[in-house]
Amino acid sequence: MTMKHQISVEPEHRGNGRYTYNSRCSCGAYVYGLLSKGAAEAAGRDHQRKQGDR
């Protein structure tokens, strides 16, 4: 059975109404501190592309 890499994007409150976004994969990979939700989604897609269906 192959593991699919499932990405979730999570906002993180930085204070004074500011947020950054984190991208977390079901395999445990984590990218944090991205300035926009779109950047976090792109990082997740890039991780999925690099990992394939491992």
C-alpha cells in the first residue's frame, strides 16, 4: 500500500493581526513561516511533486 502525501495549510497568529502560514504533510514534512496561504499551498504541491507516491 502506498502512502499518499496529504497537505494541510494552517494559519499561525503572529500578533497585531498578522498571520503566517504553515504547510504540513501527512509524512511529517513541515514548512513554516510563509507569508501567504498561496505560498504555503505551493510549497505543499512542490513537496508532493518531489515525493511522488512514496
